[in-house]
Amino acid sequence: MRFKIYRYNPDTDTEPYMQEVELKETHPGMMLRDALLALKEQDPSLSFRHSCGEGVCGSDGMNINGKNGLSCITPLAELKEPIEIRPLPGRPVIRDLVVDMGDFFDQYRAVKPYQIRKDPQKDVEILQSPIDRDKLDGLYECILCGCCSTACPSFWWNPKRFLGPAALLQSWRFLTDTRDQAEQERLDDLDGPYKLFRCHTIMNCLDVCPKGLSPTSAIGKIKELMLKKAI
Amino acid sequence: MTKIAKRVFDTLILGAGGAGLRAALQLSQADAQVAVVSKVFPTRSHTVAAQGGVNAALANVSEDNWHWHMYDTIKGSDYLGDQDAIEYMCRAASKLVYELEHYGVPFSRLDNGKIYQRPFGGQSQNFGASQATRTCAAADRTGHAILHTLYQQNIRAKSHFFDEYFAIDLLRDDEGTFLGALVIDIATGEPLVIEAKTTFIATGGCGQLFRTTTNAHINTGDGMAMALRAGVPLQDMEFFQFHPTGIAGKGMLITEGARGEGGYLLNKDGERFMERYAPNVKDLASRDVVSRAIATEVREGRGCGPKGDHVMLQIAHLGADVVKKRLPGIRDLCQTFLHIDPIDTAIPVFPTAHYVMGGIPTDRHGQVVATFHDGPEEVVSGLYAAGECACVSVHGANRLGGNSLLDILVFGRAAGNQIIKHLKEHRYHKPLQEDAIDKAMQRLERWDKKGEGESVATLKAELKQVMENHCSVFRTAVVMQEGVDEIKKIRERLKDARLQDHSRVFNTSRIEALELENLVDISMATMLGALAREESRGAHSRIDFPTRDDKTWMKHSLYHLDGDRLDFKPVRTKPLTVETFPPKERVY
């Protein structure tokens, strides 16, 4: 199987290049991560992040034949050769497929991604109906892999001012949680032309999300709620 | 030698899984200066992969109380668990689950709005009389929900994170007080000394010891090995849990919740074979019991598939709604890795290396305890541990499903509180001598040696194969002795291994070399402990010693790196307030 892999080691390379490599042995059911690990045995200098191998830790987001995804749940058999592997787009490259996700996490932290309660704390659970709990499905499962935000042209242009799909998905996750008591504060924080409104519903985010989540609809719901509050 | 940068904090936490983050939160909320070092971004920690839930006797579904939970945990531990620590954990469980809920964990809900609970293996009402429903769940993504929530609360509490920093070794002074650690920034390869009045190890497990494992690439037992090198022993390392239902041949975890929701196991004859091994609770027996049953079915020729090397887990009869609602994550896994939908097809499963019951010995306050120079057990000054890397011991010889998420919460918090107390009593940092740092640096610099040598990847693959072949579900002296010899050879060969890549920036080869050193030391602890323990108890099953021997072996093993030495200490059979549960025959 033939690969073209983005390589750049600031210690030894003056500029990045695409390396053509071949993997002799493949097996049925092999995932892209397995292939990258086998290639790393051939050339230990190949660097990429990975850990759980089952799509829950979110370490191994990368650009695979032009589309962002997780290597560990991308079957090799479904990929056209030569398989072109690049780091997640629009982020500074640290080395090979490893990018600096600093801005991405800064934006995540900026939406106050934690439950805020103002009522005194009880010594039992806060009740929540199954219907209200269902509203969190499709939101809480985010693994912060960054595939969505780094596929978003608005985030490429304004990574420090536009919060990006991943952070906004989390914003809605707390806005829609019946237990959270900071709705107005959260909406006020999203005010202005950039943080939320740079989303132009290009919808790359939901196209690439490896967990099948839809930041676009979450963003739509935030906008709806804002509108409702404004009138 | 160039001067190494230094940072000073009250507390250094190694590891940002559930235990590390729970302790960090406790400390940050108390205005302590906390540094959390993690070799991966915190939400990548392996707590994220826990599926089924966390045990607490909330009694939301059926009558329950902490005393029954305590009994189940002790019985599940095959009477090797320390009963004071187990009482402490089970008493604290409800409070800590409610607290998580207040932090925002999106628990699934019952119709009355309370937290959803499901039955899990080994849990009972009324001291073994009937099945309990004790495991609090967020669908089958409970670990993910808890880890993300704890990280989020740490953002709120402004804990200080060193993301993608790898700890090389612990630092201590001549008096034996622990004063922080030498770490490296993976992105730049630069070393950094983090000085702290207390150091808390929460580095998780070591499932990478085995070829087929539910554990992630990062689970290399770094903290346990650091403790060993610092002269702290490891306790009960022979007890390694094989989860009954890993995806056969691949290892991904299929939660015990699948059986909790009503799933069952089948052999090639379509027989529900657990009825023979555990007539009362069948598929919801303790994990060790179910794993042995599956391995026995396969050994006796009743396995499924062309090679007869696995059994099937059936959940199709639960119906599409239950599977989609309660087990969406494992449905995803089956679709991705097996190209089957468990709504209509059974899942091939086999026991898979999952969890180490043993670890760094601690008391119930998370303080590391050890014996030095054959004296009585004492608290190791400045050093704390909790979670899978530690051994309190609440899991004894076999952990109950749903008790590991509980363990990290209870003892992460307890250690946090104990550290706060320590910080109040110790206002100033003790001086850190340069030679302690030099020694730690040698471990790093050893890998700068250039030239020909074996590769780390080759040795790691061999080690994992040796562990799988020689220290698996069923064990015998002959096979394990061979295993010890093999590990000794690998340990020698590792000294001459070389890296091909000596660059500084994000050098994952170098990290993997350091991780392999950690694994080799832990594999020896595991294999020697298992060889020495001439009985069958919990997860440790000896074909040559098939019964439990309470007269000789109701004791904890302690492995010391120095001289590959083993010694022992008694089980703490006296609970805090209630009567002791004396050892009984274990029937499910």
C-alpha cells in the first residue's frame, strides 16, 4: 500500500516535504493507525499522536486524503492510494503530523465549559427528566479531537476571534442543560461579530466529525436562543 | 552541564486521569498551587475509555446501602481487600456521585429524574441474597463523561496544567522526602524540574504489558515504575484483571453493562454456559469467574469461530431501543471494528488484559506506605498515590466492575484532603540537592547514546508476547519460571537498545523507550509475584495450586526492584466501624 506522508522535523528539516512510503504487509480490518504504527517501525522518526485506538481519546485527528478524521477508526481498505496523510489544517505544525492545538483549547476554555449552579447545593442529585437529558445527546460525546474546528474556513481565518465549532458545541451543551444556571452570562459572552457569528454554515464540521455530532445545528440553536432573548 | 529550568509548586500531580483531576480540583479549590503533569492532553487520559459506570448505593432503582456494597467488594476481592479502606470507599460513594452530578456529569436518567443505575457483576442486596442495581451510568460513556467534567471543573478552578510533559523520575532528598520530579516537555524535548512539597502519583495502569489489552497506548505504568526506582515496593502485582468481554483478537472493551442490561454469553453449541459456572447470577458473576469460564469453554473445545478461540456475547434480544439508548458506544465499536450491528448479531469476545489490582501501596488517605530496612510500615514523606497505579487495597485479588471509577474519585479526593493538611503543616519547601536531579537526568541521557542496537519496538513486542504467553488467565510454575527467564533476558537486552532518532522536538521514539523501561520493571514485579503466590485467589488462577489458601496466603505481596525481592504484609481485616467479613467460600 502506498502512502504520501507530510514530514517536517524542525531539528533537521528546513522545510516540510511529502514523503512517499510503502507498506508491504496489510491485513483485513487494518485501521490507518495500525498502518502508521507499522510505518513507524520502518522509520521510527515518524511522529504522530495516538492512544486509545478506538476513537474515544481524540488524540489522532489528521487530514486523510483531504478530509479530517481519526486514524484509529479509519479503515485502510476504504482509502484510495496513494493515501495522503497531512496534519490537521490551519494549525502550526510542531513536527510531522503533530500540530499545536493551543488556540483550539483556548477557545474551548473560553466558553466556560463547566456547569454553573447558583442555587445552594443539595445533598442529592439535581433532578432531570429523561427528555431533558436527551437534549445533551449529540453534544456531550465530543472528544475534542479538533477535526471540526480545523476543517472550518472561518476558524482558519480567525482562530483567535472565532470560537470555532468544537467550542460552540460545548457552549450549547451547557446552554441546553436544564441544570445549568448561567444562560444569560453565556449568551452575553458570545456577543459580537466574531465569537459566534463568524459561522457561515459551511458545514465542514459535521461532515468530518468522527463521532457524528453536528456543531452546525448547535450553533443554529444558540443563534435562535439569542434571537428569542433579544425580542 | 547546562542549568535545568525549575518551577516551584505546593503540589505536583503526575497524571490527569480521574484520580489526578479529582485531587487537583480538591487542591485548587483550597487555593493550593497545583501543577498537573500529563503526557497527553488531560481528556486523552484512559479514564475516558471507562464505559459501564460508577458504583454507589444510591438505591434509585432498588433498595441498597453501602454495607451491602462493602460486602460485595470484599467478596469480589476474594478477601484480599483491606476492609477499612473498602468501608471508607463504599461509605463515601453516594456523596461523591452526587458531587459529580453537581459538577455537570450528564448521567442517564430514570423516569423520576434521578440518576440511572444498572446492575453489574458481583453486586448484591442483603449480603449476597439477590442482584443489586448499583452502577450509575451515563449511557456506556461514563468514563468519558466523568473525565471531561473533572477537567472542566479544573478549568474553572484554574489548576495549572503541563500538557504533554513526561515524567522521568521522582526527586527526593537524603532523608527520603519526596520533593517533586524531573519532567520533559515533549514538544521541545527540554527537561524541567518541578519542585513541590508533595508529589501525587496518579499515572494509571499498565495494560500495555500484554499483547491483547483493552488499555490505551499510554498505559505503561510510568508512576509505578518511578516509585520502584525510588525504592518504594509494588503491592499485589500478580493480580491482573482480564475483562471477560474484550472484542476477540482485537481487545476493545465491551462493557459489563452489556450483560447488566440483560446480555448473555453463548458457546458454540448455543449454550448459556455461565449457568454451569455461576448458577445463581449467571452472566453477572464476578469478572474473574466469568473470564475463567470463557477460557475454560475455549480450552475444552466449545469455543466459537473457525479456530474455536472465542465465545459470543448476545445482546440482540434487548431490542434496538435499549441498545441505542443504553449501549450506543459499544454499538459504534462493533460497527467500526467488526462490521456487525449488535442489534442483530452476537459479538465475538474473549478475556482481555484490562486492569491491575496491584500498585503503589497506600493507606486510605492516599499516603504511600512502605517498610524500610525491615522496620514497621511507615508513611513515605511527601509521596501520595491513587487510582489504578495505587493499591489501597480496595480491589484485593479481583476488582468489581464499576469500582474503579469509584476508587479514583474517593481516593483522589482523600489524597487531596491529606495533602492540604500536609501543606498546612509544612509551609516551606525543603531544599532540593542537585545530585538528585543529576541522577534523574542520567535516565534521560542514556538514550542519547548513538550507534547500533536493538529497537525499542522489537523489545516491546517481545515483552508483551511473553506476558501473554506466560502470565495469562491460567498460570503454572513451569510456564511462569520460563517467563521470568525471558523477562530477565529482555531486561539485559534493553541496556543495549538504541534510538535511531535523537532529535529533540516531539520525539515519540524517545518517550516510548522510557515507557518500555517502565514496563519491563513492572512485568518482573507481576511475573515474580505470580510465581511466588502458590494458591488461586481472584484473578490469579494457578492450575498447579487450584484452591485458595487462607492459612498461608491471606497476605499482600510486596515486590522491591532492588534484588528482585519479595516480601509480604498482612491483609487489614478490621473495618472502621462494622464487623469483619471473614473469608468464606466464594459462590455466585
